Amino acid sequence: MDLVHGSGVLVIQHLQNNYREYHGFLNFMSTVGDPRNIFLVYFPLWFHLSHKVGTKMIWSAVIGDWLNLIFKWILFGQRPYWWVQETTFYHNNSAPRLEQFQITCETGPGNPSGHAMGSSCVWYVMITSVLHFTRPSPMSSFLITVDVSMCPFRFRLLRSGLWMAFWIIQISVCISRVFIATHFPDQVILGLLSGMLVAAVFDHIPSVYRASLKVYIQTDVFLFFFAVCFYLLLKVMGINLLWSVTKAKKWCANPEWIHLDTTPFAGLLRNLGSLFGLGLAVNSEMFLQSCKGKNGNKTRFKLMCVAATLTCLQLFDLMKMPTHTEVLFYILSFCKSASVPLGVVAVIPYCVHLLIGDEDRKLS
């Protein structure tokens, strides 16, 4: 692997030396690939356009990120910013210098890339969903339909444009992760392909759309105990799966760039909270009365829900949790993550439903 990592370092150096002026854009693309945006931006938008797409997005993202954690624990992937400091690949003090940035110092293992995997997963869901909605109807040549399907030529044009945009975005996200020296090129490629595979698998699991709260809880419990038992099993064998946290703290250029929310268990609890919150929301009476009620198909209702949820979530994300105690941080991370889909799916739509109902009564 030293030869692969050495080649990857050359790519990182080339990017940092020759594309420094694009740092702002690459930094932005790394933010675009941030898994947190799945829950704070993409999910609120898509759920109110299509409940099925929003539901599939959360399931794909959660299972994909959980698999990413398990793969990272198995593959023991190094990160460039600490590998160049510890490797014996270089001789005579010839180790290259890699520049670090504020978002470089992630603390989990590096392979596969979580940003690349999460981004390719959610964008694959979005692209395929748009194509599904606009796919030409078999009867479109004979009847005037009321759906959003289009003629075959326009559909092919749209399909080509969307997949081109998909690859441009994914390649940009991958390059950004390599540029900031938090991943090697092979790690982002593996993450990109893995994310697409996870999303494609969920195209064939329609049962998630009608899952009960019991199924959500059972899934959460399984994911949690599997990860914990896997961690404890390897720990008994003398393998410390948190080895990467020590390396990150040792070699990060600025200790303030180390954040608890990048640790493996923080991501695990965050995803479990999101899935539990979605299960609680879609099986709630508020969801049935609002999104599944008489206002559920109204354009005004959908637009108001999107605007309200995006605004509330951006303000909610500004809330910082205490980090002096790791256990407390993990518990609060679970609760905060659970409240996001609960608010998007049930609480905020129910408030909008009541508001529209009050307005209609006043007008009548």
C-alpha cells in the first residue's frame, strides 16, 4: 500500500501546488458532499416533493454511512495528512509537506471516503428519481396525460444532462477531498462506487416505504449492537478501532480543527438517531393528518413546508452541543439527529396544516 499511498501523495501535491486558486470552490464542493447536508438540505426538499424519495434517501444514507463505518474499521485506511508523518516510505528526511485546512483533520479511518460515498448515494437517488418521474409513458404518443412524463427525445436529452451533472459533482467532491489531504485518490473512488451501489440496491427494496415503527426500531438496534459487538470483538483481539483518533490528534496542524462529531461513534449515533426520528415521524398521527391529509397534495402546503423546514433546520444546526463529556455528546447527537426528520416529516407540516386550516376557516 505504500506505493499506492506514495502515488496518492504526488496527486495531492500536484493539486495543492497548481490549483491553489480554486481552494474556495473545492472547499465548497467538500461541503456539498458533507453527509450532514443529506438531512439538513436534500431530505427536506425531496420529502415534500415525494414521500417515497425522501424515505429512500434516509434509508440509503443511513445504511450507506453504517457500511462506510464497518468498511473503515475493516480496511484500516490511512489518511494522507498523518501518513506522510509516520511512513518509512521516504528516506533521508525527504517526506513531502502536505498543507492542511480547517476541514482536513477528520478522526476516523480514511477508506472508503464517507463524503464521496454519501454524496454519490444521495445524488444517485435524486437523479434516478427525476428520471423515473419524467420517463415517457407508453401511452404518451396517443393520449394527453396529466403526469410529468416527456417525449422520448427530451427524456434522453434530460437523462444525458443529469448524469453528466452527476459525474461533474461527484468528481469535484472527490477532488476536493484529495486536495485538502484528508483522503487518497483510491479511497474516494471506492467511496463513490460504494455509494452508488447502496443507492441502487434500495431501488429494489420497496418495503422501506411502508415500514412500521417496530421495523425502524429493530433496524436501529441491529445496526447499533452489530457495530458495538464488532468493536468489542476486535478490541478483545487486541485491535483498537479508535487508533485513527490518536493519529489525528497527534498530527493535525491545529488542535482546534479536531471535532468530536467526526469520530466513528458520533457518526453512528447520528445516523441511528435520524432513522429512529424518521420512523417515529412517518408513523405519527401528525404526519397522517398533515402530509397524508387533505392538504398533503396542495402545492401551497408543500412549498410552505419546504420553506419552513429549511429555515428551521438552518437555525437548528447553529445549536452547539457540549463536548466536554463524550457520552453526553453522543446522547445529545442521537437526540438532535432524531429531531430533524421528526420536525421535517411531522411537527412542521402539522403546524402548517393547522395554519392553512385556520386561514381557510377565516376565508369561509
